[in-house]
Amino acid sequence: MTFNAFQVTKTDEGFERAVVTRDVADLPEGDVLIDVQYSSVNFKDALSVTGNPGVTRNFPHTPGIDAAGIVIESADASVPSGAEVVVIGFDLGMNTAGGFGQKVRVPSDWVVRRPEGLTLHESMILGTAGFTAAECIDKLESHGMTTESGPVLVTGATGGVGSVAVKLLSHLGYEVAAVTGKADKHNFLTSLGASEILSREEMMDGGKRPLLADRWGGVVDTVGGEMLFNAVKSLRYGCSLAACGLVGGADIPATVFPFLLRHVNILGIDSVELPLAEKRRIWNRLADEWKLDLGDLEEALTFDTLSDALDRILAGQMVGRGVLHHS
Ligand SMILES: NC(=O)c1ccc[n+]([C@@H]2O[C@H](COP(=O)([O-])OP(=O)(O)OC[C@H]3O[C@@H](n4cnc5c(N)ncnc54)[C@H](OP(=O)(O)O)[C@@H]3O)[C@@H](O)[C@H]2O)c1
């Protein structure tokens, strides 16, 4: 059985991309073979495509950390043939051939049954990015954030995680402030529910001061670096920041003052190794009380437009969610 896949190959000149025909027999071992209908584009895929060894070490490789499709062979009765399933994270798309191929084979303990209330297509408009936005909000709320806590700040707001976070927070009744580097996308952010927009430059102001005016009842941070800690310095007393990304840098220029004087928290967010039961719980929320109308977040992609979308993610130019349609 053959299928098409977007493949990255290491050459003497660098990393080359091509759409190739692959054989199912060459997929890694696993107990569930899935006919992938949709995948989506995440920042990590762009790192894989450019050969970042922290993401992918073995080439040729098919990236794609997200996949949604129909089981066509299974050795596990809990995900039988014909079941509609979603796979995000674990090793998918890192060193295991991922969702940019029309078939994937994975261990069954990476697989979540599609929750009722969410189509396969919707699950990939959300994808890892949207799931992570929900995970951030879920964790902030479990640490006390409510709509009474104060406005919630979202950094990297037009990106995948950021745009879903803005939309979901607004849907839940939060007042949302969005940080963006894209001066021409303010209307997009307002349409998602942001009531205040800050520039990246504003968020970089104040780096030398130990504390800044206390403004935020919570923060979803996708950027890291100096922006993350300026946001921590602006948290209201006892409030929290969910740290999930590093597009602006992995190092944090920090002091202990906000923790000692404002009782604030930085909460770590990982969507990759999150245990399957927790993944299922968050997906069920997204399919039920957190269900969004997602049409305004999608950029539909094909094999022909995928490579360009990956370049735009690397350049910080992606807006919303790029969804790869396999048929
Ligand atoms: N912890 C986890 O499990 C997890 C899961 C998913 C993603 N992530 C991480 O979250 C981050 C965002 O992922 P994504 O898929 O949403 O990526 P994305 O779609 O590329 O969005 C990132 C956004 O950040 C802003 N940005 C880009 N470069 C920047 C810079 N140098 N300084 C400040 N802002 C910058 C841009 O938005 P504006 O132009 O609007 O500012 C960009 O659209 C990545 O670091 C990713 O690895 C982590």
C-alpha cells in the first residue's frame, strides 16, 4: 500500500523538501495504522523541516506532530478499524513519521478517539496549538484564575496558540489583551475577542525595573524570554502566567521580586508527554463547553502550499492555524 508524504531529506547543502510516494511497509512499528485526513502546521514542524536536532535527528523524515483520521488496521480493541481518531504530540512527527503523510502508524497509547462534538477537521484546526491554548487556560483556572481576576494577556497573539487562546478566553467571558508584532492584524485580533492590543515594543519596555504596574489576572505566554518576565512583573497579586513557548527566546531574565512581593506563579505547560487521560479530558472540554466556531482561524493547505506555510511560521508571519487537507 503506497501513499503520498511531504518528506525532508538531509543533503550536503542542507535540508530539502519534496512530496514523495512512500510504502506503508516502511512506516515504523505500532499497533494502529491510520488513514490521515487532516494534519496541521505547528512551530515545531518548522523546526523539524529545517533540521533542528532537538526535534528531529533522523532523515529522511516526514514531519507533522498532528494527525486526525480513520483507523484502517488495529491490534487494540479500544481503537478498532473504522474509528475516527486524533493523535497529537508524543513522538509523532519528531522521529516518528508524522501527519504530513497520508498514513501514520503509531502505538495505540498515543491515540485519542475523536470526541463527540468535534469533527476530525475541527480537531486539526485546533491541533497541538489549540490544544495547548486550552491546556494553558485549564491550568490557569485550576490555579484560581476567574473572569474576576482581571484582564488576561496573550503574547504571540496572531500565532496558532495565541489566536486560539484569544478566542477561547473571550468565549469564556474573559477580558483579553493581545500582544502582537503585526500592526496590520489588529482587526483580526479584535474579531477574535481581544479588547486591548499591545505592540511587542510596549511589552519590552521596563526590563530594568523589578516590578511593573499590576495589570493582568493571568497570562498565556507563547514567546518566552524578556517578554515572559515583563508579563510576570505585571501580574496582579497571586495570579499566574502559563509558559508554553519560546519563539522570542529560551532564556528568562528574572529576579525573585515578583514571586516574593506579589505571590505570583509561572506554570509550566507541556502538550507532548501529557498523559493520555489528561489529553482526553482537554479534548472533551474543547468538544463540549469550550466548543468554538473555528472557521475564522483556518488557512486550508495542500501539499502544494505546505512548504510556504512552514517558512511563514519560521519567520513569525503565520496568522491563525494552517490545516493540511489530505483529500
Ligand atoms: N509547550 C507545548 O507543549 C507547546 C505546544 C505548542 C506550541 N508550543 C510553543 O509555543 C510557541 C508558539 O507556537 P505556535 O504554533 O503558536 O507558533 P506560531 O503560529 O508561529 O505563533 C507564534 C507567534 O509568536 C509571535 N512571534 C514570532 N516571533 C516572535 C519574536 N521573535 N518575538 C515575539 N513574538 C514573536 C508571532 O505573533 P505576533 O506577530 O502576533 O506577535 C507569531 O505568529 C512555540 O514556541 C511553540 O514551540 C509549545
